Amino acid sequence: MPLKKALFATGAVLLSTLLALLAVEGGLRLWFGAREPGDFQAALRGARNAPKNGALTLGQIVQASPHPDVVYELRPGIDGTFRGQALRTNSLGLRGAREYAPEKPAGTFRVVGLGDSNMFGWGVGEGEPYLQIVEQRLGPDVEMLNYGVPGYNGVMEVAAYEHRAAAMSPDLVVIHFIGNDFGLPHFLQAPGASRSASRSYLWELLQARFGSKEDEVDPGLLPHDRSRIDPELRRQARGRYAHMVGPEAYVQAMDRLGRLTRERGIPVVVLSLGGSGEDGNLARRAAASNGFTFLDASPRFYRYLVEHRLGDGKGIWRSTFRIPHDGHPNRLAHQLYAEVLAEEVERVRRSLNPAAAPPPAPPRPPAAQESTRR
């Protein structure tokens, strides 16, 4: 008899708890169902209260963009570490602590960079991404605004120019091409209008407040880990971004960038490492059809290998220019990119205003030991 009573009491408690949770879930659905979708995202953001300093994950350094075709962007005001390296962003959400006035100062040559994790500087610290090196090398009257964000594709990069960078009155646009410019964005915005019946408001709030921080992401974005996403929501989100995937979407994006820059007389440089193979040849053709300069940095990289007698095998290339077990450009690679780009920036600068820019200084060869630094 005592066992029966204990089981009955336990069942009553479980039933009461379940009914209470259902009541809370129902109340949340009624409350947020009658409000704007952004209100629930704001509640999640408040529950999460993600830090902007300390050791940060990729999900913690990005936020949903107000522009659907940009999808997401860097959080402003970050001062922490990412991938073990110092990371800062300014008030515009651009990598680096330097602030840039919306109105370009007189006598300033302003360059905007569009790209993904390579341009952003994945795995290297402050002052080490190649745009920052070029800015330091060319002096205070040259500004290099880094709109690179990990996981961007070509369509997102052009959208970032249209909605964000164009307003900064650039004199030159640099867009970094790599093969994954044809792929799906790393994060997708959550469909705001429709929510699957199997998705729980209460569970998401609890996860935001008490869940693991390892894959934390802005509430307006879906986690990159598919196992954590309702399948219907994932299907809806992927469908919304199908138009920006593939070679055709890339070519259309480059054509759009061409129209946007030609109307203001802004030259465009497509920076690449090699640019060979089917993808690279497509990027070269897209650049040529829009009057862009295709800047292949690979000769400078090969020259480094020759000068230091390292050979040119695939294994040597990766061990010299890539972060171990990662694949992103290391500090040495960013230095070499900077050498190539600094010369091109000065060339364009002189062509636009011959009296404004002195001849470029000869490049400084990086030290051989830099190849092993992370």
C-alpha cells in the first residue's frame, strides 16, 4: 500500500508539472503570437545576454542583419578573443578598433573590403589581418574598412556593399574571391512569420538562459548545427536562400556590384589566390565582364617559397601559409596578401589622383620563421 501511494503521489506531481509547463507554453504562445516576431527574438537575446568580451565563439560574434540578403554581420563593440586570438570590432561592426567617420575626411583614400573569414582574419590577432597591415603600411590618410565576415558568400558580400559599405563613400572596393563564394551562408535567419508547432517558446527561452554557450548564436539566426534546428524551420530557411547559391548567383552578384560601382566611378579589385580551375575561371570571366581588376596573389606566395628554398608541393604550401589543422591563412599569408594589395591600392590611388600618392615603397620580405607562427 505505501508503494502504491508513493507512485500515485509521484504521478500527481509529474502530471501537475506537465500541466504547469503546458500552461506556461500556451501563455507564451498567446503572448508572443500576438506580437511582432522580433519581440520574441528580443526576449531570447535578453535571456541569453551574450558577453562581448572573454573567449568568444563564432555564434557570439555575429548578429542577424536588418537586411535579409546580408543575413548576418559582426557585432559592434567586441573586445575579447576568438580562436585564441585578440578580436575587436568598432561601432560599425567592422573588425578592428579604429573608428571611421561616416563622412570621409578630406584627403583620405578609403577602401572597403568585402569577403569572408579569409579577409576577416580567422585565427590571427589584431593588427594581423591583411587589410589592417595595408592600412598601417600606407599611412593615416588611407582607410581600409573590413566588411569581411566568416561564412559570407559572394551574394552576401555584394549585399553588404549595397546596404552598408556604399554609404561610406569608398574610392576603391576590394572583394576577396575563394571557392566557397558559391555556397550557402554559414548562418541562416530564422523564418519570423511561421513557427513550427513542434517548436517550444519555453524551451528556447530556457536554452537561451541556461543552455551551453559553445554554439551560442543570435536569436534571429538558426544555429549552424542542424541537429539543434527543427527540420521544418531548416527547410524553410534553406528555401529562402536558395537564390544566392551557385555559380549563376555569383555571376549575377558580380554584375550587380559592377552596376553599383560604375555609376559612381569606383574601381573594383577581385583579390584571389590562384583563381584557377573551373571556379576561378568563372570568377575571372565575371571580373573581366564588369571591368574589375583580377589580382592574383599566388606569384608572390610562390616567390616566397623559391626565395626560402622550401619547394612548392601541396604539403609545403599548407604548412607554410595555412594555420595547422584549420586551413585559413596564417600570419605569413596575411603579410603576403598585404604586400600584393598595398601595391595595387597605391597604383589605383595614383591613377585616380597622381599628385596625391607617392610611389610605393619596395615590399619588405617576411622573415622565414613567420611561416610557423599561428
